[in-house]
Amino acid sequence: MSATGSLDLVKAAPAAATSAPPTDNRPAEKDNTTFRGIVQGDAELNFEWAAFLIDSLVAAGVTHAVMCPGAQMAPLALACRANPKLQISVVIDERSAAFFALGLSRVSRRPTILICTSGSAVGEFFPAVMEASTGLIPLILLTADRAPENQDRCSAQAIDQIRAYGEHVRSSHSLPLPDASIGTLSALASRIYEQSLWPMPGPVHVNQPFRDPLVPKTRNKRAVPQPPTITEPVIQLRAEDVERMADTLSGRRGVIVCGATENVEEPGFADAVYELARQLAAPIIADPFSNLRFGAPADAGVIARADAFLRANRFTETHQPEWILNFGGPAMSKPVLSYMQESSASDYIVVDPTTRWSDPLLRATHLVRSSPETLCRALTGSGRLKPAPDVWRQSFMACDAFIDTLSRSAFDTTLWEAPIVRRLIKAAPDGAVVFSGNSMSVRDFDSFSGSTDTRLRLLANRGTNGIDGSIGTLTGIAAAQRHTKTVCMIGDMAFSHDVGSLQLAGDLDIVVVVLNNGGGGIFEYLPTANVPEYQDFLSPPTLSIGTAAKACGWQHWEIADLDGFNRALEAAMAAKGPCLIEAVIDRKESVRQHKLFWSAVNGINATIRLRGPEGMIATFGQTQPTSQPASQDATDDSLDFDRD
């Protein structure tokens, strides 16, 4: 771990004052000397090598670097400061820094350079590396290392760092000590940059040893050649494959499921899939993190509340699809996954342009390696599509509207997660990022965020579904989109888990709602709620949320009712800098509200029964919740919960 450091959030770094003009004439390597038998390196060559590597990565397209201070990484740190095009953040804690870099990359859609010193610091990156790998987020990890002669002889801060991240990185490069091969770094940097983005975005590891001394007296740089132009392919199907798929979908009842992985590299995907749904008269069951719910046209058939109404067994029994078309990986919602798993669909088509095998349900009949946008446009342009019966999609849309009315009326009078989510979504400005913690927070966003005319981008660390790194990721996201306010909702355990990252906020415009419900509220819905050791799972955090926030320069409001939340949110949205609203929620009351809501959803079952066995419905009357306990069908969701 690094010992000391300072915070310098995302400010363009000026070139080092001692930098000399670039030159290609100096020798690539000086002779090493020895002092009492210890091999001495060349500090000037260390810097020149590091600068050539950093400058080559910047030439390839990198714009941000996050550095964790330590002695061994000095050449890389000085090299970053010597490049005026690089925006630099210095973060003391490597674990926070890694999630901060992950947040930057999520928004910028480019790899962020992440630098640390040798030893245990390398391991501190690991949680974010796993998230970046499974979440398809590009990162370039530069880990400084001790010289080979320091390895395996009890030297300080010397561990085996080569391939430290195993299969969690797209590629791993073990570089030599700086030597005469410096000219090869330019091509390698371009390769590293591409590996982080294609064919499947993710982290790339570069381990760079240096031999002492590490701080040069002069800082000469070499000019970096123009990197090669890399053209990424657009994967598309043959014409006969498109025709075959169009015939499979045409005129049949089906659902388009868009999962939690954004098609962010394809800005035209949303419009393309909306048009495909129109031509097929198919509903789009949109995971909240597909980001198809926000700003969608009214006639696109986007379903934002399937997590609620697919709990109604009568609806699922009478609305069996003949085909399922899945973009963006599996949905987060367990009711949606169960609907897909148990459906009688004869054709289950998974579209994924990467090398992932995206079939957790073991249902795929077709795995299509194609650009999602390109495939949608090919199908809609084929002239072969025919719509399903109109009532098929209308039924889904009617259920969606029914749940929306239900959550806006009967369940909007007390302080619990549903009204908090709705107000956060409404308060977020057009084009903003809304970040969610994992566990119950993401599920409440799924159930209650609904759909809006406002264009929003909802993000969460859904790669590994962990609660760690929430605040670090949030601050990285906010730093990458300084032009607008970033809003967030996380649980108190997620807050406690990453409280050290509060100091990264600086002057960033952030509004965070922390749900203070006394620990892991999610375990109220699991079998753990009935075991004598329940408190071990609940684990209420012992820190003062407000004290921690204020110590790191955040404005803080503590509220315990809906009126207080409304006032605090209005004040926080109008304020500058980081703001934290601590919503003190009665956990038992929250559980009761959730179960009442799920029970009220069963009103769909009664309506379908009245309409007949076909279950084709277009309108609903309002169903009020009852005070009776929810039925087993309504409450036993078999939710695939992770930690709170």
C-alpha cells in the first residue's frame, strides 16, 4: 500500500517544469554501475521509457490517468505529469482509486490508466478488476514492480506480480526493465489500447519493473510516432440468416428482452430496437440498466414494470411467448428470468457481438454474433416482418400502466424506497447519470423507476453484483460528467463498505441518498430472516453516516418522513458540491410496504380471470392494496439476492 498522497481530481496536468525538448539522439541505455555489489539502473532511462509508454497510450486515445502514490511508480507518475494532454487524479487508496477509474471509464467509454506501486497495492485493484472484466469496462492497469534481482529474496515490496489478475484481464503484458527496445513500446501501446476495447471491453494488465534510482535529474522525452489507425469491424449476418430469422419472428407472439448490459458503443441501438418492436408488435421488456426506459417514444412498447406484473401467475400462464429475442445479456429481475426460463417459447435467440457465452438459463436455441443495432436494422429492412395480433402487446402495456398507477397513488404516502426512487428519477436533469448501489437498491430501481420522457443513463456495478466500491465508482462517474449533477441511491451497508471514498468527491456536484434501514434489509426477504443468527447477516453499521459525510466535506440532511425528504432533495439539487441525504427508514415498515405492493399486483390475476382464459386484456380498473399479508405467490419471489 502507498503511504502518502494527495487528492487532485481530474485536472489537466501541466508538463513538468524540468522537461527537456524531445530528442531521438540520446543513447537508449547507459551502462549500469554497481555500488557494493548492488546493480544500479539509469534514472533518466527509467523516465524516458515510462514517458514513451504513457505518451504512446495517450496518442492511442487515453485521456485520463488515476495514480496511487508510492516510491516504485515514480517514473510512471512523473511521465504522466509530463504529458499536458492527460487528465490526472491522485488517489491515496488503491481500492478506491480503482473504482474511481472504473467510473471514469463507464462514462468516457475509453480506458483509464490506473497506476500503482509494487507489492500489496497491486492486490487492492482486484475487486474493481473483476467488476471491469464482467461488466465490460475498459481499464489499463500499470503496476510498477521491483527489479528481477529483488524478487524471491525477501526484498521489501516485492511479490510475484506477473499475471496477478489471472483470467480477469483481457491480456497481461510483462515488460522488461527499460533498455534499448524502447522504440517497440509505441506499437505495444496501440495494441494494449485495442485489447481493452475489442473484441470484448475489459481490463488489460501491464507490469513494469524499474531498477533504482527512480527519480531522474533530467527528463528527456522521445517523440512518439503516429499510432496506427485501427478500424473495428461491425459484425452482421448473411442475408439468408436475416431472412431466416425474420421468418422465425414474423407474425408470432414474442418478447424482446433487453438486459443489464448497455449497448453504449451503438448510439443508434435504441431507435433500431424500438422500430423492430413496432414492426413485430412485440413488447420490449427493458431492464433498468439497458437504459431503454428513459426517453423512449410512447409507441415503442417499452415495458418498465415487468418485475412487478410478471409476479402474477395468471398473467404468465396466459401470456406465453412463442419466441424470445434477448439483447444485452440476461435481465436482472428474477420474475423476468423465471418467465423466460419457464416459458414455452420454441425459439430463444441471444444476440451478443462479444465472445461471451450469454446463456445463464440454458435456454438459447440461437446464439447470434452480430452488432445488435445492425441486426435490428437488417430485420426491419428485410420487408419480411409481420406483426403479432395487436392485443398481445397491448396486454403488456396495459399491465405496465396499471402498475405505474398503483405505485404513484396507493404507495406514495410514506417514506420507503418506492417514492424515493420515483423522486430521484424525476429530479435528475436531462442527460444525467443516475447511479445505484447493488442488492435491494437495484431491485427497487427496477420495480419503481418506471419510464420517463427525460433521457437518463442508469448505471450500477452489475458485473459481479457486489456492494463494494459504490462511492468510488460514483465519484468517478461524476468526475467524468462535470457538466451535470449526478444522483445516486445506496444502502447503509454499501455506504459503510466504501466510506473511505467519500474524500474523492471534492467539489463534484453529487446527490447521494443513503437508505439507513439498520443494515442488510435484503436479508428480510431471504431464509436467513428465520435463523437464530439473523443479526450476523443484518450487521447494522456502527458508524455515524452524517459525521463521516461532514468530515469529508459533504453537506448532510437526515430525514425520517416523506415531507422531509422532499425538502432535502429540493435543497440538495439546488446546492453545489457533494450532498448526502440520510433517509432513516423503518425496515419492518419497508418490508410491509413491499409485500403489500406485491399483493396488490395480484389484482391483475383477478382481472384476467374475469376476462376469460385467453387473458388478453387492454384496460384495468384501479386495484387498492389490502392490509392482509401478501400471498405466497406474491412474496416468494425466489430473488437471486446478493449482499446489501
